[in-house]
Amino acid sequence: MRVVLSALLGALLILLADAFCQAKPDLGRKLGPTIADSGSAVYLFTSLDFTSSDGERRYRVSVAIPRRTAPEKGYPVIYMLDGNAVLAALDEPRLRALAADEPPVIVMLGYETDLPFEVRARAFDYTPALADGRPMEDALAPDRKNGGADDFLALIERRIKPAVGELARLDPLRQTLWGHSYGGLFVLHVLLSQPHAFQTYAAADPTLWWRQGALIERARAMLDESSELKGIRLLVMRSGEGRNGPPPPNVDPAVLAARQKAMASVPEDAALQLTRSLSHAPGIAIQYREYPQLTHGPLLPMSIGPALRLAMGHWVD
């Protein structure tokens, strides 16, 4: 029965993901009512507010808790970046599909805004600092800064995780982190810098071109130095958007030109190469999936389904 339910769940999540995969994110379109507003029969929603240590960024963290008794060891939990956009993608059929298996607590790490993305804040929070700790100018837009990833991870570890733990009993050995684009870069940064902060990682179209592939070099160095990735699971998802493909919709031409220039600094198959390199680390389990029919933006909502399955212990079918 467990196997049948798992297969049915996988098929349903794929169908639900397909409903979202052609969506074209509009960064300026305000969010409408979400499942947190209408309510769910299978999940209870609540929200938590936080402020960054420098007082510059305000976070709205939406937490979805299954309406069922927690397992003896606690619920699995998934922390999802770009939480506003994730919340907008959830609906009751998707949540019911999760409830048919071993549903995770879903922690959506968003910002205090009515937009799906807070582009300046995420550009800072999701990117590592220079070796000396200094922030730097963003490669895509000079009015944005990079370099706050370690502070953001500290906020998650020291404040957000304990706060979520007061709302629900969690399994500390079943924690997943998911992110897309700069969020995917953050996921890999955490994997390489504090790998046991989470046990499972899911990165969708990570911006491996950031600082001319700096994260790729860090991965190679880590593999030479240690085997800290033992017991970790990693899912990498990649869209079919290449540097010579059609431009994504609703993107400023200057930002698009900067992005294409940055992408040219690494091989087009950089995500696959990184995955192959990491697969040599003793004890790590890795799955790599390409979605050639999707461009960069639509991969975000599509990748939510596989990430949720991963949080429940299932690889992508």
C-alpha cells in the first residue's frame, strides 16, 4: 500500500506541477489571496515575522503544519526560499496529495511585501560574501548588493528554526532546503559551507555563473579537503534555457544582457559538471534532472513538487 500511495502521489504532484510550469513570473504583479487566506482542510497556516541583524530587511515566514498527529520522531520539514512565490503556488489539491503520504512542515521564507519577490533583499541574502566578508555589487543590477548569505543562514539557524520548532515537533534528521536561481546558489553555498545544517538539498537552476563560477571552484576545493558531505542528499534541477535560447519574458533588457554575459563565464552544462564532481564525495546521494521544455522562470513553480517529494524521502520519478 505504501508503494502504491507513493506512486500515486508522484503522479499527482507531476500533474500539479505541469499546471504551473508554463507560468511567466511577473516581478511587479502583486500577490492575490493564497491558500493561507482561504484555509486548508489538511494544513494549518501561521506566520512569523523577523528582521535582519542590520535592520535592513524584514521577513514574513509562512509556516504550513499538517493537521495530523506528528510522527514519533517529528515531522519532516522543508525550508523554501522565495517564500512569497512558493505560497502563491500552493493550493488545496497539492496539499491533499502531500497529506496522503507523510506530509512535511513547509516553511516558506518570504519577505514583508505583497510582491512574489523582493529582488534587492534576495540578491543580498542568497549570495555569499567575498573572502574578507565585504558585500559587493550585483552582477545583474548595480543598485543591488551581494554578500549576505552567511548572515541569512545564521538567521535561519538561530531564530527561524527554533521558532518553527515551537509550533510543531520536527525531526532534526529530516530537514530539507530548497531554492531557485539565486536561491539555488544559496542552497549550494550552505551545502558547501555548513553541510549538516540540513540533510537534504534541492537546487533549481542555481546561478553557477555568479562571480565567474566561484562556487564551482569552492566545490572542487572542498572535495580535495574533506568528506563532509557523507549522508547528504542533493537534487539539482536545470531548465532548458541556454545562453542562445529565447529570452525569458518580463525581464529588463539591461538585466538580460548582464545575465547573458555572466552566464557565458561558465560552461553551459556547469550544473551537470558540478553534480558529477560532487558525486565523488564519499557517502553523498545525488540526483540530477533536466527540464528542457522549461525556461528559467517557470522552473521555479515546477520544481516545488519534486522538492516536496524529496522532503518526504522520495527521489524524483
